[in-house]
Amino acid sequence: MSKVLTLTMNPALDLSTSIDKVVHTDKLRCTAAKTQPGGGGINVARVLSRLNPNSAEACIAVYPVGGLTGQLLVQALKVEDVRSEPVPISGETREAFSVHETSSGKDFRFLLPGPTLIPAEWQACLNKLLNLTHTDDTVIASGSLPPGVPDDFFAHLATAVKEKGARLVLDSSGVPLKLALQTGVYLVKPSLRELEELAGQALETEAQWRSAAQLLLDAQQAEIVAVSLGAEGALVATPTGIWRATAIPVNVVSTVGAGDNFVAGFVWALRNQEPLEQCLSYAMASAAAAVMNQDSSLCDPESMHRLHLQAHVTRLS
């Protein structure tokens, strides 16, 4: 049976809190902090493990880990029953800090660069992942690259995953994303800002979003382009059609992790052989269930299935 593997090259231990208003002052009194495992691929693995709780191989998370923070990260994933394949490194796993401003609904996110990986360490991560990857598996690489990892890392990953007969889903940004797309991936999930960077221009209308996504398809840089548009919803383009989803109206507690939940919902539906419009519907529902969750940046499966019925998806072509 095929499986899902996630790769998070720059994982983090996420610390989150809230306050009425962020102001320039000596001290800000926040609520009690919450600590969670973090990093794009790790969050996707956490969601998929929730959606497939009875499958030991629902998802395998591969990531570098080091120091006390790394130990806490590994332990936190064990508590959530997420299958992990950590790769030891000499540096300290980073922390990330987010503050939710309750008066405005804004999120302030403070991201540290992460430890510098030497070639032997990032190569060990790649080797670990590929040793676990087999034909028809789905590999999800999500998040940034830490210092020391070359910009063409995801491009090499894309080539290696293809050679394994598996599919690569990529959610990243900047030069590493551009180089990987030149090699070609199965599914890419850019935000609107990231799509604009790829297009080299501002994209302000639905027609421009469609055109930019179509260019990626025409260049065979991806088989599926899933663009997250924030409050504007999302757009999915494939060689057989383009679909647009509007955002599901929910009470937004925090937008942190929405993109990771979108990817998890989409991949979960794909692996359940749902049609593309239903995959988009589940992706929107997963993201909506996450942003309304007061206890976690992850979707609740029951909420996802309920919100899926409220999703509105339109075929554009």
C-alpha cells in the first residue's frame, strides 16, 4: 500500500500566545503560551495522522533535529502519534513565536533562521526520505530551507522522487521553489504572493491568477497548481480544467497553519480518489477548520467533514 511522507528541512517548536493589542512599550502581558510541533511538512503530517488515525503508515515525517529543542519536538510528535523519522544534526532545532492580537485578529509571526546544516546532514535527510520512498508514494516537501542547504535542494529532490516512481507535492518559496519547478513536480501550492514572484508581476484579477497558473502547466512545471488566495479562497488548475473556491465563512481565531492544513486536506482527498473539485473542497474545509480552532493550528476532522458540505467550488474552464 502506498503511503505519504513529509519532509521538513527547517522544523521548529512553535510557541504561540495572544494579547489584546501589540504596542511599542516596555512589557506586554500575554496569555499562557502554547507549544506545538511546527514546520510545514510536520504540520501536514500531524493533520494527515488525525485524518487517518487507525493507519500506522498514514504519514511518515522526516526532518532534521538537534539539541534540547529538537528532543522536545520529537517527544511532542510522539504524544500526537505521528510517525517520525528524525535525522540527528549538531545544531539546535529552532523555535518560532507567534502572537495573535485579539483586538484586530492579526497574527504576528517571528521566525528564526534555524541551524546551519553541513552537507553530510542535509544529504542524510535526503537519503532517509528516499530510502523510505517507494513507487506510488506521495512525498510532501513543505517549508523553508535552513542555512547551509543549497537552493537547488528541492530540484534534486524532485528528480529523485520521480526516479522512485513517486509524486512530489511542493509548498515552498523563493529561489528553491523556482529551481524545483524547472525540474517539474506533481503538485505545487503557491500562495498568491508566491505566484506573483513566479510570474514576475502583480496578479490582481482572477483572469491573471488563471493565466499565471496555466503558464506553469504549459511549461510542464507542475501537473496540478493549487493557489491559496487567503480571504479570496483558492484556485486549482490542471490540464483538464480550472476550479475556483470561495473562502468558507467561519470565525477566524488565527490564520497560522492555514496553508499546511490546505495541503493536507487536498492530499488526503486525492489519495481517497476524490475528483479535483472535491479535493479543493476538502482543502478549503481543512483550512477553515484550522483557522477557527482555538486549541490548535490544526483542523479537527469532524469540523473538516462538516465544513466540506459548505464549500462552494466553481469550474471556470
